[in-house]
Amino acid sequence: MAAAEVAVSPAILGLRDLLSKPEDTIVSKRLTDQISDSISKLQEILKHAEVNDDRNQETRRCEEQLLLQARRAEQIAEEFLVKLSRHQMSKLQKGRFTKLFGLVRFFLVMNRGSARKKMAEDFMTKVRSLFSEFTSSRPPAKGLLGTERASSSSSSKRNQENKRQRVEFDIVGRDKYVERLRVWLVKDDDSNLRVISVVGQQACGKTALVRSVFSEPKIKHHFDCRAWVRVPDHGEESDRMKSLLVDILKLTPLQGQVKDLEHKQEEQLFEMLHKSLMDIKYLIVLDNLCEGSLINKLLVPFVDSMNGSRVIFTTPNAELQKFADPWTLHLQLLPDMTNEECKKLLRVSIPGDDNSASEMTTLEQRILSKCNRSPPVISLLGGLLSAVKESNWVALIDRLGERPTLDDVMRLSFDELSYMMKLCVLNMALFPKESEVPTRRLFGQWAAEGLLAEVAADGSVQMRSAADCFHELKSRNLIHAVRWKLDGSARSCRMPAFLHEFFLAKAKELGLPRIRPSSDSDSEEESRGMDPVAEQSAQNQQKQAQNKAAGHYGYQVQFLRSFASFNTRKLGTQAREIEDLLKSIKLAWGPCLLRVLDLEGVYKPVLPENFGNILCNLRYLGLRWTVLDSIPESVGNLLLLETLDLKHTNITKVTSAIWNAKNLQHLYLSEASFDESIPLHIISGCSPNTKLETLWGLSIKTDKSPMISALKNLQGLKKLGVTCRPGAVQVMKEIVSTLTGLKSLRLRSRDLLGQPARLDLSDMNWPDSLSNLYLLGSLQSVPDSLSICCRNLKALTLSTSRLEGNQMEALKDLENLIVLRLLARSFTGTRLCCPGEYFPKLCVLKLWMLEELNELVVEEGAMCELKELEIRQCKNLAKVAGLRPIGSLETVSLTGVKEKLANDDSLGVSRDIVNAKELIPEEESQRETDEH
């Protein structure tokens, strides 16, 4: 069933894309009719796959054939579209000869249409034959749960109700373990280095339990340095040891002082790590340790500076406990839980379920009887039940048999996903195990690979948002959110290790990924691609030989749809991997079908000048954190590009030809500007880009910049981040006021030297859709219009605003504000007072580097929902009053403030929620006051 769904849906979408092109681009009217007929047949097959679950041997054989033929269909459609794209690109290039050559080349392709037509007609004949075999081999439709699933929107809504309060399922019912670990980490009466072991079977929640404590604000502030590393599963012991040492060093204060760590000898790395840890209180977690020889050797450089440092290792091997400290904690997680813990976990795992009932219902008892008291089984089954109607719960759990295994539950969870969600979760499994994946990166790849388009029963195509798909997977407990944005949405996510192993194996079973490990033993470079064709014909073997000659093994580049590299190692050596890939593509026959090229974190990948001419089908180009100084001009030829990410690079000038990409939706820059040749259709607005939603990191130097006119025509923008000179602020105000759908705005004013400058927003007309606002520059006072227009604002950040007096009054009408951050020199007064009833929904307040601030007062009734207060480097702050009535307060973080303030009971909050470090002694504080 999964093979049919995963194969057929992309084929349908590819053929529909082909039909959407002008009629004269298809070889013949008869071929057009046959394509339409094939789409109908594939839709029927998809419908059968969705409503049947039983599979016999004949069905499996048909599915294998279907997998091959459906991928051929997708290939035929994409090859034709790529050639059409190349022809369109040639029309945009300058010079008569170039245009003529492009036209001739396109017609030559079309003249070869007889061969292509024969190939396409053969394919369609096979689809009709397969349809007859497939439908006859399937048992009658049984009307299973797939037709009566709870709507994804309602499931997503239930999931969002408590998304910030829910904890990872692995630690529900493990409260006693969490508390014991927390106590040992912050023990003030034990200053010795302690090595703590956490032992338990696979998939029992060891990693999640340790991570939940590791991520607590109190733990973050207790240690000067925290490092989390996962011990590699495979490879030579010496290579894994070196990899671990490098990973730990990159997370210590030494990280910015030493380059090219990978080229150093093991002894040098040991010495560097020893010196780095000498004078700091550190917490190091070694996750997934399975061999005693590694831990015995790795503990050597860990310094005992008698300051309370800690080392934790998780392992499934109970024998490794002997390597831990005999005088400290050993946590042994039992594989099962008590009835009460099982009930608690089940209720937490079903979003929106009633958790208040004290007794287990008969249905709950029946559900738990299938779970064998296993935490991951309970969580997955709870997530699965949350996605279907309650009336179908019994039928669903009865499909598991009497004593289902974890594999059985994972398989059912996968089978009950729609085919589109199957593709999304398999894509997530292509990221490295236990890695923290930015949702930005994940969503961009889903969109670029066409995974968000769903073929309905009537044949229509419906687009879902990536956020909705993510929430559905999260509500099913297949993906966990790790970090959150200011607006409460997930910033990054992670797939549990046991699920990653299952889904990666499933992806390989369906022929989706090709994983090529690096040939360089000094690096842990890994490249992963989505290769939807596994056929090996004599012709393909010849092409593969050509690919091997260019240095690429394990996949056929002419069929590659997605290529992601996780080589983040060699910080001193340029990565030539992509150069080798492009050489292989040039040697391969036919156009390149690559949709995703994700090189995030790869150090200075070498991109040839003709880069954009080769990858005509590219939709996603991720170059974030690559430290590139420039990109080829030919990137402007990527006409199908949807996402271009150049954030955190050294690229300051981007070719304006990128605006020829009519489908461009997300453009991330790093304080970069465009050259002067911005296309006329963008400036004039005669053909505006209405699809662009994100434009972040743009630099505008004058109000005469052609980009000013272009911005006026980008009316679909939802996220805008601009840095401009003071002279361009006025025109930027006018532009922003016209962007009626804008949700997130970052506006920074800097002078010629890059220093914060005047930001006059006194007569600003703010879009009422704005929910996230970041302002950098001298405001002098908060604009009156801000509170009037931005009633929906949820997050406000001010930096170098130089506000005087008590500016809280000007913000009083922002009743929906959840996060308020007053950063460096944003407030220059000595007393900051928040009157009663102000900010009723505020959860986070951050005050950083307010050098003049002496007193913070929160009057009764103000900030009644505040959960987190963070004060950093406010060296003159002597008094904080009014926190006692705020019962919701969970953490107070104090960094770089007077020691007396941190130790004073006048804070009015429990000492358990106060986290303080880098405190200023009273003598030093008095000396600084006198000097001031």
C-alpha cells in the first residue's frame, strides 16, 4: 500500500504539471488525451491503495511494477519541463545569437519528439495494463479508518492548545528520575567532577530524559559550558574518538580560537580539550555510548577543577556503569511503567483528551492492554488515536493483535498517514539521526520536492501548508518540537532515534534515499539524496560508470531529485563535493531533475560559473552558514527556484537576475543588496512577484535604490527584514504601510560605519496584521501609532532605541503582547515601571544591557501571566520589586548583575526559580559606581 501511494501521487502531480503547459508544447493532441487518461487510471489505483490494507503476493508484484512505471511517468514529465525551462531561460539571455541558439536547441528537442512520444505511449499502455492487474488483485474495499479520519485541522487545533506546556512523551511518568538527576547536577555540597550513567533498553526514553534536564533554564545558568554529543554508531574506534573530541571542542569556549581541528592529531585534541575545560564549570553529555573502551579513554581530558563539573553518559549496556563514578548517581530506567504512569502518559499523548478523570475508563484499559507498558508504544498509539474519530478507536487497536511489538505500532502509524504525510515523514528521516532540524529548512524542502500537494478523490490538487503538515506529525508524536519562536511556533524539531531508524529503513525499502558516506576517513561527511529510480538497465549501468568516473557512487545523478550534504567538518578546506556532483550531471544523459540542493553548514562549497545553467529544475538552494563570498551570476537562470537561502554568508551583492524566478517565495540574505539591473517588470509593477513571502536580510543604502521601487510591488510579503541608512527610513515607512499582509518586520537603521543611527517612525502607519516587530535605531520615544495600529502584536524587540522616561505607558494598548525584549541601550532611564493591568498576556520579559537602569517595578495586576524574566548586564540595577504576586513565574535569570540583588530576598520569589551567574561583587560594584 505504501509503495503504491508514495509512487503514484508524485507521478500524478508531474503529469498534471505537464498538462498545465500551453497546448503547443505537447507533441500531439492524442498524446495529451493519453496523459489525461493515465492520470485517471493512476487516481483509481491511488483510491484502491487508500481503502485497502490486505496485500497478497500478486498485489505486491503489481505494486513493484507500479513503483517503476509511476517513477518513469514522473521522469518523463520533469524532463520535458526542464527542457521547456531551458528554452525560457535562453529567451531571457542577452544577444541575438544566444536567443537563436536556444530556440534551435528547443526545436531539436521537439523534433526528437517521435522517440519521446513512443516512450510515453509505451508507458501509458503499461499503466492501463497495470491498472487492470492491480484492481483485480485487490480485495474489495473495506471502508477502513482512512475514510473516517479526524480532520487534520481539528487535530492540529487540539495539538496547539497546549503545545508549549506538553513535555516529551518519554519523560512522562519518569518524574522521580528527572528530579534525582536534577539534584545531582546542581549539588552545591559536592564540588568534585562526577560521572553519571543513565542506563536503559533501546527506545525507553534515556536520551529524552537527560535532554529535558539538560535544557532547563536552571541547568543552563548553573554551568559555564554545556556540550551534548552523540557517540557515532559506526566506524573505526580512532575515527570515532577523534570525531567526539572535535565535536566537544566546538562547543567549548575554545571554539572561536582554533580552526581546522579535523587536521590535528588525537593527542593534540586531548591537550586542547584539557586546557579548554581547565577553568570552567562544564556539563558534557555523551549520548548513545555502547563501548567501554571509548568512555575509558575519553574521560582522560575531563578536568576536575573542583568546581562542580559533571559528565553524563547514556547507554543500553548496563556493564558500562562501572566506568561511572562510584560515589555518584546511577539511573537505571526500567523498560515498563506502573499502571498510573501508563494512564498519565496515554492521556498526555492524546492532545485535547480529558486528563482530569482519576479512574481509567474501559476503553483506556483496552488501549493500554496493547502497549505492554512501553512508553514509546503508548505515545505512538495515543498520537495515532488523536488523528481518528473516537468511534473508530476500538477497530483501530484491534488491528494490532494481542501482543503487538513497537515495530507493529510504528508500521500502523505509518500506514494510517495520508500518502502526502508519508512522504513528509520519510523526508524528515533523511536528516542525520538525533539531529535538531530547523523547521525553516524542513518546510522549504517539503515545498521544493512537491510534498505539500495532495491529490483529492475527485482528481483535484489541494495545497496544504507546511506548518499544518508539521502539526499533524507532531500531534501523532512522530516528530518533537525542540525550540520555539517568539510567536510560539516551532523553530526546530527532532525525530526520536528509534523512529528515525524505522523511517529510514522504510525509505530505503521504497527506493527513496541514496546515502553516500565520505571516502575521507578524517571526516564524517555524509550526503543524502532522494533518488526515485532504482532500475538498472544496460544503458543505466553505462551512465553509472560515467558517474563513478566523476567520483559519485551509490546513486544515478540523472534521476536525483534532492541532494543534501551534512559535511560541516573541514573549516579550513573548501568543499568540492558539489563540483564533483555537477561534473557527474554533465556526464549523465538527459536533463538534471534535481529539485533540492541543501549545503547548509558546508564550508565554502565550490560552485562553478555555469552552476545555474546545469540545475534548471532546482527549487531549493540552501547555502546558509557556508561562509561563501559570492555566488555565480548564473544563479539568475534558476527560473523555477522557490527558496534561496544566503543567510550567514559573506555575500553582499546578489545578481538582480534572480527576480526572473517567478515562483520565488523565500529569499534569505545576509545584509546584501542587489545590483542596479533589476528587471523592469519588477520595478514597474507590470508583472509583480506576488508569490514572494519572505525577504530577509536586505540592505538598502539610499532612497534612490532601484530596490525601493521593487519593494512597492512585492505585495505578498509576510516577512521583511531590512537594514537601511537614515536617509532611506522615510521611504521604507511608506513601503511598509502598504504591505497589508505583513506579519514579521525587522527594521534597522545604520550609518556609514555600521553603527545604529536615527530611526524616525513618528508618523508611521503600521500594518494591523503585524505580529512580530524588531526595531534597531534611535527612536527617542515609542511612536503613538504603534499601540493604536498593532493590536495583534505578539513579540516586540527594541535595540539602541534610547527611550527616555517611562515608556511602558506608550505600550499599554498592546494587550496581546507575549514577548517583550528591551536590548542594549533601548532604555536610558533609571526607573522602569509597569503599572497595574498592563500586558495581561506577557509571558517573557528580557532586559539586556540597560546600563542606566537602577530600579524595576512591577505594580500589582501587571504581567499577571509572566513566566520568564531574564536580566543581563544591567550593572547598576539595585532593586526589583513586585514579582511576588506573579504566581505564574517559572524562572528568573540574572547574569552580570550585582551580587546583592541576586542574593536579596526582596526579589520576592522562590530561590528555586532564580538562576544567577557572573555576578558583580559588592566591592567591584561600588568601585564602578564611584567611577561612573
